[in-house]
Amino acid sequence: MMAKKIKNFAENINELENIIAKMEDGELSLEEMLSQYAKGVEILAICRTQLQEAETKIQAVKGSGENDD
């Protein structure tokens, strides 16, 4: 079995948008809707983590730049 590819932030946002579109379409069964919702919640958590990591990196760069006066 191949390892799951780690998606970047843009890929995750795109996947979230696809999930939302499917759900708004109204063609999914209740079970499929719940499955897509759960998948969306997982992706959203990943996106939040990616944003927090990016913010930490930005703060580190800003902090190191302030010491170079």
C-alpha cells in the first residue's frame, strides 16, 4: 500500500471547495452527506494546523529581522 501524499494548503482548500459543491448540489444521500461532512471537518483541521505553522514561521522571521537593527 502506498503512503498517502501530504497535500499542501491550496490542495486542501480545493478539496474542501469540492466537498462543499457536492453537498450543495443536493445529489448525495444522507450517508454520503455525512461522510463528506466528516471528511471536510478533517481537512479543515489540517488547514488550521497548516495556517498555524505558517504563522509561527512568519513570527520567527519577523522576530529574527527585528534583531538585525
